[in-house]
Amino acid sequence: MASNIEYDDSNLQKMFAELEPKRRMQAIKGGFRRLASKVRKRAVANLRQDLHSNRDLEKGVRALVYKRKAGFRVTVGTKKANKNGRGERGMHTNRRGLKKPVLIWAEDGTTWRKTKGNGGKRAARLRAAHRTGYMRRYGFIERTREQEKGSVTDDMHRMVKESVIRISKKYGCK
């Protein structure tokens, strides 16, 4: 016994057509914004699994909804504080008290770093060149992309529909 599920979205299409263009864009972006925040939460959860995370570091995982076209992206970025000490995002305070943009390095990893040697000059530097280490690649954004790849399209359709219905009810469409 095969049961078919059919969905008639003609009423939704009529409601969408009744909305003025500004409200249509508002409805679509609302759906994208909600989906982007859901994907961002998954990325923050992956970050917490990989690194010793805190609220300041997690602010560096950003969800951006595109302005001119339909879509969004979740990315890592850092921002220094303004002159009042506010607005800092994604910075880690190291044991020397310095702020470092660790998220960018954690996503892609770094190459081996080394100090400069004395280069044959006398008394320029007392110590020989040596390696100082590297940061391994954690790839939590890439892992989030793989985890969310299958469900994003379905969730996007559902959230955009919900957003269209909510905004159309708000502005008088039935």
C-alpha cells in the first residue's frame, strides 16, 4: 500500500503575490536569517568541541545574510575593540594579556613559524634561529558545512514559507 503525500501551495503563492515587493524581500530574508542563526549555533557547538571556548571567542563566528541576493554565509572573523573598548569579536586573550585572532588560525591552521637567526652578523642576535611551532587545523566551519549540507535546503524552504505566512498575516493578506 503506497500512500502519496501531496502539498498544494497555491494559497501560499497567492499570498506571496499579494505582498508588495518590499515585504516579499523582508519575508525571504527573515527565513534566511533564522536559518543562518541555526547554522551559526551548530558552528559554535563544533567550536566548543574543538577548543576551550568562551563567549568572546564565540562572538567571532558570524552569520551574514546577503543584501542584494538570496543567501547567507557563516564565517569566522575578528574585530578589535573601538576607542571605548566595545565591539570586540573573536579575540582570545593569551597568557601575556595580548589579544589574538585565534579563530582565523584555528579554522585553517598555520604553517611552521620560526625566529630569525643572526644571519652571520656579529652580536646582532644572540640566539640561533629555531622553530616556534604551528597551530593545527580544526576546521569547525568546514565540519559544520558538511553536517548541515543535506538539511539546509529543506529548512530554508520551510523557514521562508513560515516567514512569508507570518509577514503576510501581519500586513493583511489572508
